[in-house]
Amino acid sequence: MSTTPDEPHSPQHSHPNSVQERLKALMRDFRHGVWQPTGLEHRLAELLAQSAAGTGSLSAVSIRAVIREGSMTAVHENGGRFITLLADLLPLVEKPDAAALHTAGLALDLVETVAQAAPHRQAAPPPRACPCPSPAGNHQSETPPAPRPPHLREDSRRLRVDAARNHTRLLNAAARIAREHGLKHLTMEAVATAAGVGKGTVFRRFGDRTGLLQALLQHSEDTFQAAHLSGLDQADGRDRAIEQLRAFGVAAIRRYAQEMELQIAAEPSPDQRYRRAPRRSYHERVSVLLSLAAPEADAELFSHALLGYLEPALLRHLSDHCDLPLQRLESGWLELVSRLTQETTAPHEVT
């Protein structure tokens, strides 16, 4: 990508996997307080989120407009991490394929999350030293700022580690309350009590109850994806793909059963359901597994059919209104996978 005054240059390549990893890292750092967007970065995120509100997706036009808005000033905000990521995202949005669309979805999740959060206000810099006469008396000098002591940088790192640890402790406490008592008992005060911190700490971390619910869902999503969306090498073969496909569905059913209220509360509107980053990640994963397990099948199309079985709204209907036990739902998934992959043996029993 050429360097222009309007588009900051980044040494990173605009490969979907590279941009995806940087997006995930930036989202993770934002949630843990390691990356705190400046007022300008927050404004740019707001502009992108507003432009995507009507269509549910980012466009090259909106990204270019935001890059121009930030100009070269944003390159110096937090090391230019946000604006250069947008610049590398631009060519992917202009010529989208399946991987690029997934990457754009991750980017949309990031800008929407940042836009909904309160902007971070940087502290005003200390007043500069007043110019004073030099010993020679014929020119003015300014006292240079003292270098930052090494122990301050170490303290800063410790604070970030402590913040991440406290963040995880709060989310674990919130998940336990939701699981044992239901969402109606999930309050900021209850989380503070369960985590052994002051209520103000919970409000500072999540803003309000909606922010807490969003963070709780993201925590669950990160844990699930880390366990079930890791890469699969082609050499692993058909049997391994079938095994992972079966395990993915059973794990998803059990996860939704444990946090059904939260999943239903976070259910997107029908026109947005298939555009959200988690759904696209699931489809990408299931498509890869299915293409290995059943090479003759239309993996891209049948993956949607398989994921339809795992929709939280359907699972709640089957369990709550049709009184189907969890074991039957899991067995149904195993049979569906078995038939689609044309296994010669009967589905294994759920363990």
C-alpha cells in the first residue's frame, strides 16, 4: 500500500490472518485496560460504528473517511496502533473474500465496543518550564524533562497485570452468579461482593450492567473459541476432523445450556445474526472440518445447516417447550454429523 498524507503506512502486511490477530490482540488489550483509546481514537471508532449502523458492515468509503479524519495525527496516538490497523484493513474490505469478510467483522466488533465505551481522556501534560536566561545571558533555554526511571515502567507493567487479573476475577464471579442464580440476580453489587472488591471497582471496570453482560459474554466466547476453534492441519485427516466436529457441537450445546439466559439476551437481530464475528468464526471452523470429513459435500452450505441446529433460540425451544433432555439434544447432533459425513459406524454414546 502506498504512503500518502491521508493513509498512514504500516510495515504490517494486509494478510487476513495477520490483521485478524492484531484485531483480537487490540480488543483483548482494550478489555483489560492495556490499550486505552485517546479522544481522537474514540471519535474515529464512533464514526465507523455510525457508518456501519445501517448496513451492519464496514465499507472502504467509511474507512477512508476515518483515515482522512485522523490524518497523520492519529499515527502518534498510542503508537499509531489503531489507525495503522485500519489502513491495513482497507485493501481487505475493497476486495473481500471469505477470510476478508471475517476480518472485517472482527474490526466492526472492535469499533462498536470502543464506540460504546466512555472515551479515555489523557491527562494534560505538565506545564513546561518557563524560559529563563542562560548563563551567557544571550539566549533562552528550557529544562528538558527527566527520563522516566526504570522502576516506573516496571510499576506500570505490574499495574497492567493486576488489572488483567482483577478483570478475570470479576468475570468469574459474574459467571458463577449467572450460572447459579440467574441473570436477574446479576447486579454490580452482587459481583463486587462475590469478588471481594468495592462496588466502585466493578463500575469503573464495566461502566454499567450492560457492559458487564457484554464482557461476560465475550469472556465465555474467548474461552470457548480457545478450546474449539484452534487450527486443524490438513494432515490430521478425516477421522480427526469428524472427532473435532462432534466435540464442537456437544461443547456448544452444553455451553448454551449453562448460560442460556445470557445467550438469549445477547441474541442479535435476524438480519445481523450471520454477520457477527462469532458466527462467522464458527462457520469457518465447521466448514474446514466438514471439508475434511466429507470432501464430496458442499462444506460451505452444509455448515450453515449444522450451525442452525446449535442456535440458542432453537435449543431453548427444544429444551424448555418440547421438554427434550440435554442428552437427546447432544445425541441428535452426533447423529446429524454421522449422517452428513456418512460414517459407517453408529454414533458413539455421549460421555
